[in-house]
Amino acid sequence: MTETVTSRRAQGSTLPDSTTMLDDGLAFGERGNAGADQAGTTLQPAVSTTPAAPWHANAAAGPAPLRAARISVVVLTYNRLHEVQQTVARLKALHPAVPLIVVDNGSSDGTAKQLQRLHPDITVVALPENLGAAGRNAGVARVTTDYVAFCDDDTWWAAGSLETAANLLDAHREIAVLSSAIAVGASEAEDETCRLMSASPLAAEGMPGPLLIGYMAGASVFRVCAFREVGGYTDRLFIGGEEELVALDLLEAGWSIVYAPMLLVHHHPSAWRDAPRRMRLLARNAVWVAAMRLPFGTALRRLARALRVMARERVLWRGLRDLFAGLPWALRQRRRVSRRVQSMLDRVAASERDGRGVRTTAQGRSDSVTGGRSARDASTA
């Protein structure tokens, strides 16, 4: 089934109007989907006749009990027909089968028609234009299950992970988001963000993993009601750290975000990306997020970093014009986070200063906008 969305209002009509102004904040997603050149290395086997187990050996490796249609998968793609065909085939091979929704972000390569021709049993949502990260909202609008797993066109969920995620969310009603471990490339190298999330300083008693203040959009499982409660992603920010404001608003609403290393997403990074543009958007959006939710001092520090990024990428004047044009809009959305959430951010910042768990959260990633790339550039931008 192919659904063609004719307007932005149509694709976002099921999300609450009062909470649609969310942000491409800079969170785990930016490093979580980093290219293979930025991933960590796999553990080397000890000197033994028995090979060492891979770093993700404890991740779900087979099906766990799951009631029918408890979780769906939303895949976001843009002009990557070859990659998304492989991803769809891998996801359809999972058992038990789950509802699969592919959102084509206004591709010009015939992605939507080709997918529907080859896979008439999946839902294909063809957007008329590229909405960036907000394209995921169109997928969630078609979800009828309690939970939704996200991936991009160059990532896919490992066998057993979706069932395990649904069971974890059944057992922990306070969790809104589970952020998965990521294995990069054919070598299945551990993405560096997995280690960083594991080192989160936030207490996690009784949880299946460390508490976070950020997550990786393309390797996450959401409780659908929580996603809809905060309104999903906003197209105003397009792409570049889209997780941060969603994460801050979830935390403000009392939800928890958890790193679940027993879940696993495979990521074979696409070679097609626009890194300079991505860095400019990351820098811009970091300032806008701070203007909307964080202390003004944080916004000023991010502005200084944004200037350095834009100067380095030789887009200073264009970048500044874009950044300052959007500031009035960002300030109109300003709702500074509570002391409780700010305390979480401060604890993470203190951990970073002390060298423990560096860059383990949305704020930490935002404050390092000069580093890293994302393999999600091509899937949504």
C-alpha cells in the first residue's frame, strides 16, 4: 500500500498541535549513527584457541515471547533506493513479522513506487517534499501498535531485539525510549556512542540499563503515546541532532530514557552524505534548542561554537543569516526546563568535567558540535 501525503498538515494531523514545535537537538543520534571511520573497534580475541565473543554477545539473538502486533517499525529514507531495499528485505526476514512502514522523504529516484512494486505487503508513505527528521511523524501517524522502532535506510534491527524491546516496555511503564546498541559495518565494530551511553552518571536502579538524557533517533524504540504526547519532530529544524528537544520534553513530562544494550541495530553507513551542510545545521540547531529550553548562558556558549563551525566550513555569513532569522521563532517556543531536568543535565556536565562518561547525553553532544558526522545525513537530508 502506498500513501501519498499532499501537505505537511496532512502528514502531521494526528500529532498534538500544542507540542509540535520540537527540535533537532544534538543528541546521541549524531554520534550513534557515525560513519565506520568513527566507530569504535571490535574487541580483539585473547590469545586462546577459542575466539572471543563479540562485544554485543549479550544482545538479543533470537525471538522472545511477544503478543501479535505490539510493535511496528518505521524506516526513513531519501534517495537511497538500493540501501532501503536491502533494509526492507532484512526487516521482513525477522520473526515474528512486524508491521513495516517506510517513509519516503520526497525522493527523486522512484523509491516509493519501486518499494511498493516489490513489497506490496508493507506501508509506503510518499511525502511530497523532504521534511527531514519530521518525516518520521508521518510514519508514526500510521502506527496502530503500542510501540514503534525507528531505523534509517542503512540500519536494521537484529533478530530478537524488537521482541525484547516490547517486553521491556511492557515491564517498565515509565520508560518512553529505549536506545539500542549499534554494530557498525561488516566488522560489527561497536559504535563509540554505546560506550559513552554505558557510562551515564544518572542513577538507574531497577532499570534495564543506564538512564540517559538523549537517545539515537535511528536506533530507538518509542512508546507511541509518549512520542505523540510531545508531538514528534519538527520540520522547522529539518535535520541535525533532532533528538535533543524531544528528549528534553520527554524528561520534563516525567518519562525516562534508557540505554538498552541487550538491543542491537546493525549499521552499514551509506557513502552518500553532505557533511559540511550537516555540521552547519547541527551548530544552528544547538543554538535554537538552547534558546527554547536551556539557560541563556548555554545558548551563548553554543552560539560561540556555532560561529567557529560555520567559519571552518566557510559558510559563516549564510549560516549566521539562517541562525538569526530563526531565533525569534525559537524564543517564542521558550519553556525553560525545570530544576529537576536541569539537575540531570548538570550531573552529566559534571561527569564530563571529571572525565567520567564523557559526552553521554544530548547536552554533551550538543556542546561538542565541532566533532563527528552522522550517517543519517542522506536518509533525511
